[in-house]
Amino acid sequence: MNTRRNLLFGAGVAATGLAALGAGLVDRNWAAPEPEYAEGDSFGARYFPNLTLYTHLGKRVKLYDDLMRDKVVTFNMMYTMCGGLCPTMTANLRGTQKLLGDRAGKNVFMYSITLQPELDTPEILREYAESHHVGPGWLFLTGDPADLEKLRRKLGFFDPDPVVDADRTTHIRMVRIGNDRFDQWTMASARSQPEQLVAAINMVDRSVDFTSHNGKDASLPA
């Protein structure tokens, strides 16, 4: 049984999130010329805009060139003034980072994107990251509001109902997980336990030894 394929396309994956990303891919006009990209660039380089973003450490970065190219990544949406679910989800992601160990920032890169860029400056995001004891390999990102809106939709964090889509809390419940090099993407609930999120990451990370010698699924925690 192809366990990796089952997680990516089976019932364990959030189908609505995959459909949202898939809709963006299908709607794309591949016949249109794209002079901003060189011939031979990967699918990810063509699909994701190479936006200018700013990290909670005050560094200016390019979305695709610096943060995504050939990497295993996770993306979630957040904002520092969010109560309720946000602290729980941030804690789950912090637990995920701990379980990843030295893979975080080396093999796997985590990104949290603000839904309130007009308020969440790099300084505010840094205070938030420090208050949640965020370690290396996890960046909080802000930027131009129009750019972040475009990125949110490209990542599939949107609802076709404009009333629902206008509610920020609609977009904080999921984590987009992908391997840019191999064009493999999935989505998981941000309310999942850290062990479940690591298992989802392992499914797209080709560097993981997927099956141990005793036949046990190596993507799952012991």
C-alpha cells in the first residue's frame, strides 16, 4: 500500500483545502506568456508569486526564492490580536517544531503569515514569537496587504462565500504543507496534535525513511 499517496489524497487530508489550491491551479491560463520566469523554472516558481515579505527578525525576503524553492515547508495564517483558537494552534505548531528537532530550519521550514499586516509589524511579530518561545526554522511574516491577500488565496486559505471569507478566523484553522521540489502539497488541521502534524510533514518529505525495517509506518511517532 502506498501510504504516502493515501495521506496526500485520502480521507485524512482536508479535501476543501486541497480543492481550493487545486482550483487555483486549474484556473490558471497556462497559454499566457510569463516573461518574469526563466524557461525551465519549476511549477512552484510559476505558480507562487515571488513577493517581498518581512520576517519577525526584520529581514526582507522573497517568498519563493528565499523561503520556498526546493524546500519542505508549512504555512499557516494568524494574527497577533487573535484570541480563542490562535494560541492553541500556535502551541500545536510549537510542539510540532519541538518534535522535528534539528530538522526544523534544516529540512523543514515553518512560516506563519499575518492576516493583519496593518497592525502586525515585524516588531510586533517578534514579540509574539518570543512570547511563544519560537525556535529557529520558524518565521512569522508580514508585508504589503495586497500581496498577503494574493498569497492567502494562492495557498488555498479562502472560502468561495465572500461573507465567510471576510471572517479572519475562517483562515486560521488549517496548515498548508508542501514539498516544492517534488510539487507535493497537502493540508492538515491546525488543531491536530503535534504528532499528527509531523506525520503529515513526513508524508511529503522525501528525505524521511518512510518504512522502517520491521514494516512499521515510519512517518508516525513511536
